[in-house]
Amino acid sequence: MDPIKNQISAIDPLTIDPVAEPNGEEALHKILSGTTVFSDNRPLAAVTSLEQRRRRKAQITGALLLGAAAVTAGVLVASSFETVSSNPLPAVTLQSSTPTPTPSVTPTPTATPTVTPSATPTVAAPITTPPVAPTVPAVAPTTAPTQPPVPVATSQTFTFPDGHISFTYPVGWTVRAEQGPSDGVTVLDSTGAEVAFMSSGFYGDGTAGLVDRTILDRAVVPGVRDNSGELVEFGFSSNQSQYIPYEGPPYEGMPSPRTGPVEGPPTYIMDVRKSSELQAGVSSSGTNQVSVPNGFMVAYVKFDINKQPAFATPEAAKAWMGSTQYAQLKSMLLSLSYK
């Protein structure tokens, strides 16, 4: 503020020495009593006219206004280094103690420098991410419960005319009645090939021999029991015929009795018989006739008579046990039931 104070002091008219004004009464006394000649040739600088006084007062007034403007500008400049207030202070008008006459000359007002307040830093509003709605799994349209598929029949039942023995066999197979002294039927597969024979009320007969039996599969038939109370079983076996030893005296010219297996392929048998008739090793070939209340029951698989033996090797017979046909035949024999 010192430079501003110095500027105001330099232009203060009160600090300038004024020209001494003449005493009017003394001048009048000199005119009336003396010989001094009054002359108006005094330099203009010694006489202060009314116009000069008016101009002086106008200069004083202008100087005061200029000083006030300078002070205001200084205050504004100083305030620019501070935080700009959102509510500016009201302007202050300096008043002089001396009444100011209205000047005839209107002074040109000095333009007040406008201080542009520094812009208030704008804080960016935080970016608000709209909440993401949780994904709701689509609800599958409600449908009527699916009805379980109607089971497809895989077997059908055959009952002999006397009503005692019955069994089930695959769909697509057929049963053909045979003419004879007993009620016998032949079972044919879907190709028309004869695959099994069964009878009910049959009369018993037959012969037997000596065989070496190898049992490949066996299982109890739950629906049939022999009249003796013995269990009845399903069996699949390989039977190798054996020589029957001769126990009488040798005849002249006859060779010595032979023992051991008969030359030739084995015979494969798949049927139903009493447990005692299904023995492994060398024994009687036995019979597949099961004694029931109405006579004898017979049930066995018919192998192709043109194939001798039915299977080329024991390994081929075991491989056939894993076939669908084997499972169907076994299931059919196990389903035999007597009422």
C-alpha cells in the first residue's frame, strides 16, 4: 500500500504552497490616501480568479475520486490472492468532510479494473453405475407330467391243454402243437427254426449209456418239483460217450473189451432234469423225464441235427452262452411251472 499512499500524497493540492492573496482593505487604503497608482497589470499568477478557484476545486474533487478508485483497485487486487468469496463485500464510498460543489466540467471517470475471480474448481460428480438387476433364470413353462411309456411285452405265455404246465417264450416266437400219444409242442423262433420241444403227461421210456459229462451251466427251476421231492434243474452240458466195459467171459475170436471215450465228437445237451441226473464226470447219461402228478414232463432245446457236433469246439459252445438266443432259451426253460 506504500506506493499508492505516495501517489496520493504527490497529488494532494494542500501540500502545494498557495500564492498569497492581497489584502483588499490595504489596497483600498493605498488608493485613497496615497499616490500609488493602481494598475491591473499584475501578473495573472498573483490574482486568483473565481474561475481558477472553481477549477482548483474540480481538480481536488477529481484527485479524491482517483485516489478512492486506486484504493478500491488495491483492495480488489489484494483480495484476489485470497479465496474468492461467493458473497462479495459491498462497495465502500469515501465521503469528503468538505461539501463538494457541483463542477461545471464533468470529469471523465477512470475505468475501474475488473478483477476476474479465479474459477472455483469444479468437483466432478461421482459416476454412479446403475445397479445391475440379478439375472433370474427363465422359468420353464409348466407342462403336464410326461406319462411313462407303456411297457412293451417281451414275452408271452403258453399253457398246455390240460392246464398243468405252462411257460413263457419271447414275443415273435411261436408254439406249434404236435400230433401223438402225448400233448407235445414245438417252439419256433422268429426265423421259423425249431428251437425247443416240450410235453406234458408223457409216458416214460428210453435208454441210457455211459458218458463223461462236463457241465457248462446249471440253475434250479423253481416252478417244478419231481414227485420224489427232488429239485429240478436247468442244465447245459457237453457229453462225451464212453465204452461200456464187458464183465462176462471173453468169446473166442472177440477182441478184449475196450474202455475209455468213444471216438467221435461230444454231444451238447440243454434241458431240464432232476438234479441227480445232472452229474459231472463219468456217469450214466440218464434221462430228462421229470415225474409230475399228471405223468412225465419233458423239455429240451433242439440243436440243428445237420451240425454234428452242434459246436465245433468247447470254446465255441462257451461263446454261444453269451448270445441273446442262449439267454432267451434259458429264460424259457426256467419259466416252466406245474399247477
